[in-house]
Amino acid sequence: MCKVIFEEIKEEHLNDVLEIYTHYVLNTNVTFHAHAFSKDEMRELVFFENPKYKTFVIKSVNKIDGYVILTQYKKREAYDGTAEVTVYLKPNYIGKGIGSQAVKFIEDVAKKQNIHVLIATICGENSKSINLFVRNGFSKCAHYKEVGEKFGQLLDVIAYQKIIS
């Protein structure tokens, strides 16, 4: 297992995070965005006004291997105890235990923010991400069929949840 550290995202990390996300946007159906983001669009995706929600870069040997996001699930007060978690890794760092470290780390962050439930929303074809969250105690709670389309293919979205408090 590769040992990593987590550092709250700063402006100086934005180019690395954008590069990682751009790979997934242009080459996979992991994200349903269809165009490469500008730096400003990426900034909106990973920086939050509400201090409850955070993004952390994942670093090993002083370089960024990925990032993990804890974000608002829905913009209604009744959902304040629920947050969404997202993990993105550089492709060559998948399968090295970094994703599990990121999920465990962000769970601890979420608990400190009084989050009760974490949700991961995943493309149905993204078996690596599904396996990551199942391995870390998340359970399937919803399956939306053919709700997205990318690269001419209709795609399912599956939600996984974990009650953490």
C-alpha cells in the first residue's frame, strides 16, 4: 500500500487537479461532464464557500496523485446531515490502496463536520469505483437506469451510502 498524505486544496494545486479531472472527462464515462473544464470551472467544483465541505489533494513523495471531495448532497436544510464523497486518482495510482485511504480519511473529516450519511454517486460501468466504496462499507441504495449519455452510450447511475454516525 502506498502511503499518502492529505492536504486541503489550495489555489496552487488547481492545475494538477484540473489535469486529473480533464483525463476523466475526455477519456471515460466516470464523469458525465462532456467538455474539458476551464480553470475557473474547476475552481467552482473543488472550492466551497461553506467550510463544512472540503477538497483535499492526495500526495505522495511531494506530488499530487489525486483528490477527494466532501460536498453538499442537496441544497435543502433537511439534507444538512448528508454529504457526497468523490475520489479521483491519476490512472497509474488506481489499485494501490490510495482510494481506500482517501475514503477513510474523508469519513473522519465528515464525522468532525457532523455528517451522518455519506453518498457516492457512480456511473454504473465504473466497477473500480463501485468496488472501492463497497470495500469500505458503502451499500447500494439507488440505481437510476439510462439517466446519462456520453460517447453515444446510455449510462446508469448507482448511489452507494454509508451511515457514519
